[in-house]
Amino acid sequence: MNLKTTRLPWFLGSFWLLLAPFSGSAQLQPSTLRGKNFNNITLEASLKPFKKNDKAYIREVAKEMFVQWHSLLRHADTVSVMLWTGDGSEILEYKGDPKQRLEWARYIGNPNTKHPVGSGPKELSIHERAYLYLENPPEFTYGDLKFIVQTLKEEGRKVTGKPIRVGETFDPGPEFAKSDFKYKLHPEILGGSAMGHNTMVSCYAVLKADKESYAGFPNGIPDKTPFGTFLGRQSQRLLEDMGFDYIWLSNGFGFGVEGWSSTGAIFDGKGFDQPKLAATKSKISDFWKYFRAECPDFQVQTRGTNLSTGADLARDGVDLKSIYQDKNILPPPNSPWAALDGDFGLEMVGYMSRMAELPDERYLFRYYTHDPWWINSPWLDRYGREPHDIYLPMSVSRINAKGEVRLPTHLNFLSIDDSFGNMPTQVPDEVTPHILKARYDSPTAPGPLVWVYPFDEYHKWAYQHKDRLPEIYYGDWLIRQAINNGFPLNTIVSTTSFQKVIQSEPQKFKESVLVTIVPEAGSALEQALISFVENGGKLMVYGPAGHAGKAFLDLINLKNVAPLEGEFDITSINSGDVMKTPYPSKIIHTALFSGGGISTQLADSKDASTKVLSKMTQNGQSRDAAWTRQKSDWKGGKVAYIRGTNSSKFTGGKLLTPDNPSKLFTGPLLLRYVLQEFGIDLGISKEDPGIKNPVLTVSRSNNAFIFSGYNPNTTIVNHFKFPQGAPLLNGLDTKLDKGSSVYSLPTSWNRDSRVFIEQQEGIVSFKELHSGEMGISKRFRVSGLQNATVRIYADEHTTAKDFHAYLNANYPWKEGKIAFKEGDARFGKHFVVEGVTGSLVVSW
């Protein structure tokens, strides 16, 4: 074959000779991910790379898919390929005949519009019409598809030496391929309007009678057949016949009707129709029941929605707890939409809230490299080759009921081919190092902030209380905006798991601030949180307190008075961000989007252990918006309460729209400001309120602090200060400002910190040095110190015997050794050197 015409690398044949020694023995190589191998890595691909229907060509393309990603695939136990064959109509229309023509995703744009493919006025966008991706794309049959599936398994095994699984996909929308079944034969199955009115298949639709013969329905479709029954039986036949191993349900399918919108079957943007909730839940549950009755054993992988657990439940009746009863389902991953809209807060909230509880320990991280349909390759253009959407979500971890830190077991790439069927090697070559670094640095302990997520409570309250849907809806949106404004939240544990962990490991969260909702009166969670604080724990509570019990109200010194909403004046004693133009002092609290009106006040305004941080005033009436309480007999414990204002509203688009920060104060900023009361100051310098704030995560890996960030505007300056001092970012220099380290950072950044210093001013550098000495694995130099207290976080297993400190010394480290001591356990395991001036070198 002519490799030039196939656009495969000219060196492919020679490269295979070089690769041969590795391909059969890759699984025998020792893991270099230190026990953090992935259970499975999935390469998502359309059929577009198979530009000729030629068996030898198909085999060569299949080889190349695995070769390109080989340096990453060696870190997986299993490798999968998820085929975007069509739009899922290839399942619906399958007759069981291998000679049947396959309608496949050979288009760029939307082929299900009123304009025929390749036609229409030039000014039409690709969302309004479609083009063929090649002048003469190949034709395929179902028999050809079966060959492609088998070839991927054979060639993948040769390259990787690992088991290869291949998955099929179903999408509810009009993207990817032409669908007569959805839009001509059975439009009654359409319900959602994410891509126009009635464009998306509803999972709980019912089919009208159809006399056409299908693989699972040779005598046609009986009238009123549940769509779940039809899809399940057709899927079972296709997956068996083609040799597929699992199915992926795309774009929110199986999770309500509106996968992309902040509204749904229950919430219309004006109110919540709570009486619909039980019936809507039943419809969704029935889909899964009908589907599983026909397709019982194949694993189902899911895309889920763009939103979060609480928001999905309250707006569209998505009962994730019920769906998770299926133990052979892989929960939804992070949404890829942060690449499109920069809404990393929504991505992180959705990702974390869905992993708080799981069917088992498996969950998925998905990264958006190419788009095979819409002429964009996010790594190259939307992200601009910046890895923020790798480091931020890969800093996330969950704590299970045993207190174990659990990482994503599965990794997906959407996709390895672009809209023209090309597979540029630049993308895997550039992306792989960032993925591996994020995995090397992945969390081994809870982060400084831990979200104690009310997964079970939300699912209980939604059905047992007529008035709590607004509260359930609001909570996740508040955290979304807080993250988008620099609140570094990236560890999650469910309320249920938290209670088990705290009983078996009372000190598990001693270095963390817990972040959670107001617990229900008389609940076990209420007692666990009270005990946590009274025994020295740090707790931040947000949201309305209308259902709080006396014990918790007493803990936080709160009473509920008449609720108010509308425009308020807001004040805060915490120092905010530094700007030429300050944040506005006006804020709007809308009850519908903020879990009710604001009704919180101190129960005892003279209590000496209470400190008011923020007030909201309207027409002479004031409400306390944020405060802390710390009693002397709490062993150092402290609680902060933030009522919280969503500061966003529904304006008719897909998502809630944040208030203009140049005109109205952003309420969720208070969560970051209140962290100062726990010694964590994450200030920002910028020109004016209109400049978007950075997103930040701080995780703990092998006793180091891993800082990752996304600066949507690179003129921003970050200021960092923790209880143990100013963190120094490895490899960078800082000009200290009043005890904070100060950094001007790029759009995307990821740095570890093992050193914190107490020093008010001066230019300080923190650099890693080579070992140069037997028995030493790490060595660092801190220079520019002025009578500083330095805290060093060595590897977690380092003992005082293994640790060394030198003052103003150099290789071969025979002089300058100085004394150190073990640090205060409140700040975690570390060593301290005091009164240092000049240069300090530490090693272990």
C-alpha cells in the first residue's frame, strides 16, 4: 500500500521493528506510577480515520491508534476503544443483517437539518447544516463494522500486550449522523430541546407502532413500546453481533431530558413543580429497568449532564442514588464543557458531587483532545495547549467510607481523531506528559478543604419536604461560583462516609477545613459535626438554616428571623482583593435561586466567642451574612457560617448567569474571604471587578502541597498565606508582601510546595537541587531568608534521622549543618528551622 496516500507516518514500518521488543512485554515492565496505574484507559474515536474500506489499511490505522498513545497506555491494566460509529441510530435501525448498509458519522456539522448535506447558503454555520468530511467517504456495512471491532482488539493487543475492549455509543441528539429513525419515523421519542425544540431523544419516551423489521423486533415495534425496552433489546443484539464489550450513553441520556440546561421537568426558571418529582423519578427509573431487562450484562458507561447531583435532582428529577443501584454502570465523568465556556466551577462541582457516593470504587476522568464533528481540537485551539483542564480536575479525590483516598480508575480521551479523520501525533505527544505528571502528583491525603457533600440528604429531602427543592438546587450553584472565584475545593466525602470515617479515624481531617450544609435537626450528621468542632475540628457551613435543630443553632449562635430578598448593602470585615476600583457594595439576593430569603441573625449578639464578618442591610433591616465562633473549651475547634447568595439568575440560556461583578457584589466570594479566619489567605490583585478571578486547587501528595491554577486573565497577581506561613512554589521566586508569597502566574500552572516561611518582606527563591549524595533522594534550596521561620514538608515517611538542614552551605555538604525540630502537629508532619538568614538547604 502507498503510505503517502494514506497519510500514515512514512516511518511506520520501521517503527514497528523498534517497538517490537516493547509490545509483547509492556505489561511486564515495573509500574512507574507508584501504584497509581489506571484500571482502564479509553481512546475514543470515530470511524473517520478509516478513510478507505480496505482491510490492510484498516489494520494499519488501528495499529497507529495504539502506537501514538503507547507511552500512556503502558500505565493501564486494560485498554479500550470507544467507537463513535454514528449517532446511535445504527443501534436503532439494526436489522441483524451483516450486509445492511451502515449510516455512520461521516459528516462535519449537523446532518439532521432542513438543508441537505453540502448545500445551503454559505453563511450557514455548521450547526445549521453539514458537509461530508471527505469528498468520497467510504461506505461501510455492519459486517465491516464487525471487522473493525475485531481488528482493534487484535492490533491493540499486539502493541500494548493488554486486554482490549471496544465500546459502542448512543447519542440522543441530532449530531454526528443522519437519523431517519429519530426525525422521520419516530419523532414521538423527542423531548429535550438542548439543540433546538424537540431535538433530543427522551429516555422515558414511548414508541408508536412500526411494521419495519428490526434485529430485536423482527415483526416490528408494538404500539406503546417503552423506548428503554427497544433500545435495550437492539443494543443487546448489536453489541453481541459486532463484538462490542460495553455501551456509552452520551449527552445526558438516561439522566432526565435536559442534559445541558439549568431548567428541566421540575424547574422552569420561575419555580419548582415539586408534585412532578416522584413521577419524573419513576419515569427515569423505568427507563433503566426496561433497558436492563433487555440488555442485562453489558457494562453501561455514561456521560451524564453538564450539571451537578443536587441541581439535576431539583430541576429534572434525576435521582442519581437510584441510578447507582446498577452496579455495572460507570458513573458520569467531568463535563468537557469547561473547554467551551471556561466554567471550571461547574465542571468541578459536577465531577465531585457525582463521585461523593458511587456504585463501587470506579469513576472516570475524561479529557477533551479533539472533536470529530465540529472542526475544533480543544488541546490545540480551545485550551491553546494549556493543561489547566488536566491539572485542576486531576487534583480531585474522593474519600470513601473506609477513609481511603480514591482516584479515578478510568481515563478517557475524547477523541484521538479530529473532524477530518486525522490523528496528529502532536496531541498525544504533548498531552501525555501532563496527564502522567498529574497522576504522579495525585492526592494521597485530604486537601486543605474537604467538601462534605449531602448526597443522601438531598435525595431524602427532595421527596420528604415540599419546600427544600430550592435549597437543594441552590447549594451546588453557590459552590460553583465560589470555585470560579478562587475557592480551592478539590476533595470530597459524602456525609454518610464522613460519619463512618470520623468514628474510625477521629484525626483524619485534622489538617482540613470541612465545608458542608446546615444539617437536619436531630440527625446523626448534626451530632457528628458538633462533636467534630468541639474536639478541635475546623468547619465551614453554608446555606439556609430553616430546618436546623436547636443543638446546631446553639453551636453556631444563629436564630432565624423574617426572610428578606432583593437588593442589599453588604459589608465585610475581611480584606478583599486589591483593585483600583473596589467591588460594589450592592448585592441582590433572589430567594428562588438562593434557597429562600435571607433570615439569619446572631442569637446572642453579645457572645464574646462570636465574630461577625459580613452584614447585609435593606431599608434599615440587617441580616448577618457570615460569622465565626470559637469557644475556649473546643480544643482549638472553630466554626464559620456563611448564609450565601447565589449571585446568579436564569436569563433564558442554558446555565444560570452570574450577576455583573462590576455592578453587584458576588456573594460566593465570601467563602474565600472567610478562609482568612482559618489562616488561609488567597488574595488577588487585579485592575477592576470585571476581570475574572482565577480558579485554584490545593491538594496533598506524599506530604507535599500541590498548587494548580487557571488564570483567565494573566494580569492577575496571586497572594498566598497559610497558617504555617507563606507557601513557596518550587522553581519560582517571590517578593513577599506582609507575610504572603506573591506570584504572577500564566494561564495554566502546576507547582508543588514543600516549604512555608514566616517572613514579612524580601525576595525569596525556592529551587530544587540535585542529590549528589548517596542516600539522599531530594534536596532544595531556599534563599533570601531574613530571620525567617521555615517549615519543611519532607516526604511522608521521612524521619528526623533522615532529614538534614544546612545554613549558607554548598556541595559537598560537609559544613553548615544546623539544628531543626519537628513541627506542630496541628500543621501536619513537618520540620522547622527558626531564625534563618541567608540560604537554607534541606535534604532527605
